[in-house]
Amino acid sequence: MKFLEGEKVYLRPISVEDTETYLQLLNHSKTRKLTGTQKSFNKEQIRDYIASKNQDPSNVLLLISLQANNNVIGDIQLLEIDTINQSCYIRISIESEKNQGKGFGTEAMKLMLEYGFGILNLHRIELNVFSFNKRALHVYENLGFKIEGIQREALFYDHQYHDSIIMSMLESEYREKHKPNMKS
């Protein structure tokens, strides 16, 4: 099922049948570093995680698939959706370097931001990105996210500490940057 569709990618709900695919995505070494994942997971833990996320109304977890061949290349998630303050966190992961730098992540982010601001009526969406992930930082800035602060040496990975950069976007900033094309 194509839940949100773009030109290159579409986002679809994850199900327990995707357990093996999601396990492979989470265990990719480069993905683990970029997301700061330090723990390992087994198939049962992943199946339970997927089942719990599908029952939790404060989370939207979707797989990113290519329009061309339906291959799953990553995942994207709105989490800790706060309906009172109209805010949440966003997280994305594109699994393989062969799928990075091609605009797939940018398009997936635009789809999810439009969903968050346009359907869920969110006011603020925030994220964290690690200081060594320059490509993601550049993408987020181009999308319109603003740096709010830095959590100094918040992640210990590969024998060293790394800063975590906090970024956010307000609905008004999103609308200003991503105005729909109005034809007269």
C-alpha cells in the first residue's frame, strides 16, 4: 500500500511481515553509525517493536520504497507526537550508500513533513543529527530546518564523542519555503 507518494519514492506502512527487511536495515553498519544505534537486535525484538509502533498513536513508522522497483531502501518516522503542543520528532534512515545522494531521502522528508504539517496539523517538527553526518545536516538545512542548539559530546561511537545538533522547523517556515505553485 502506497501511503504517501512522490516521484522517486513512496512511503508505506510497516507490518510484522517486514520484520526481516527492517532487521537488515537496522543492522547495516553505516546506517547504525549515522543513526547512533549502538545496540544489536534480534528478529523477535524487531517484530515486537513493529507491533508496538503500529499500536501507538503517538508514532508513525513508514518504510521508504523506490517507485521504480518497490525495493525498500529505508524508513522514516514521526515519533512522540504531542497533540496538545502539536509537535513531534522526525527520524529518517536510508540504508545503503548506493541509495544516498540521489534525492530519495529529501523526497521522503518532504512527503512526511507535508503529512505532519498538512494532515496531522503539527506546529513544530524537530530532529537530531550527529556532527559527523555533514550530508544530512546539509539536506535538513536545505529543507528549512533551523539549528536550535548543540548537545556537546552526546554520542560515543568509534572510540570518540560526537556532538548532536538539534534542529527544528515550524509549520509557518515550512509553508513559506514550500509554497504550492498557484496557477492563475
